[in-house]
Amino acid sequence: MNKLVVLFSVLVILFNHSLAQDQHKTYYWNEIHDSIDPLRIKNLSLTKLKIDSVPEDLLKYKNIESLDLSKNKLKTIPNWINSFEALTKINLYKNDFEHFPEHVFKLTQLDTLIISKNKLDSLPDEIQQLKKLKYLDLWDNLILYYPENISELSNLKTLDIRGITYGPKFIEKLISSLPWTTILYDEPCSCVE
């Protein structure tokens, strides 16, 4: 009887371990096949596909928590992106965004937004809608405007604005707006005020 209990316990542990690993697995768009239940996928990557629009087939992956759209040619995000209610992380690194994708602001659970190495020049006022945002990566964007309501991001732990050199007054103002936030920036100069 004891051997049966031990065997059952080992099987339960192995099953739970397998489930836990599955939840952390990142699935790559070009490797997904029909035998995988789309609702089980939590982390999905469409990186380096050279796409200029987000495929509508993505809609069947309703439970994704992390979406990697980095290193593509995206200029916009479709409005249906806000149907991903569990999405907490989106990576838009190295695309062709000239304007901040407005539909991102509907992702109310978002805690990580990576939109570095694009062509952004301003951070819109709507950024304050991302109340749960903890990490905002704007690295290597020539952002010259930060709205005053950025101070409403009370959960923001890290803001990365490296890649452009701001002047000391600009940095001081940003730091005073977000005193609870670690701001990563290049050494100030008398460049951009």
C-alpha cells in the first residue's frame, strides 16, 4: 500500500511540474501546430517575422500573458489587441512605430511595455491609463515630450530612456515627476532641454 501511495505522489508531482513548465514555455508563431490547444498558450513570440501587420489568427490565443512582436516592420497595432484581457507584457522593440500605438492603452493589465528602438518623438497623455505599468522601455527613441500626467503611473518601477542624451533640467524634472521610479538615462549634457 505504501508503494502505491509513493508512486501516486510521484506521478502527481511530475504532472504538476509538467503543467508549471508548460505555463512558462514560449511558443514561436512559425512552430505552432494544430495539436496545441491555443487556450493553453501563455507566452507567444512573433519576433523576426518581418511582418508589417499583426496576423488576425492571433485572436484564437485568448489567454496569452506575454506577446513578443519585436524586430518586425509594424507601424500600428490592431484595435482587437485589447481583447487579450490577460496580457501583462508586450514587446514592440525594433519596429517602425512613428506614433505611439493607441490601442495599447486599452490593455489595462499591462505591467511591462517595451517599445524601444522605434521612431517615437512623444509619449501621449493616454499613458496614464496604464495604471499597472511597472516597466516602460523607451530606449533609443527621440522622445522630446513627456506628459505631466506621467506622474500618475504610481506602480512604475523602471523607466528606460537611454539612447538619447537629455539635458540636466529635463532629467531633474522627470525624476521629480517619478520619485519612486528608477530612471535609466544617459549622462546629461546641454543637448535636449
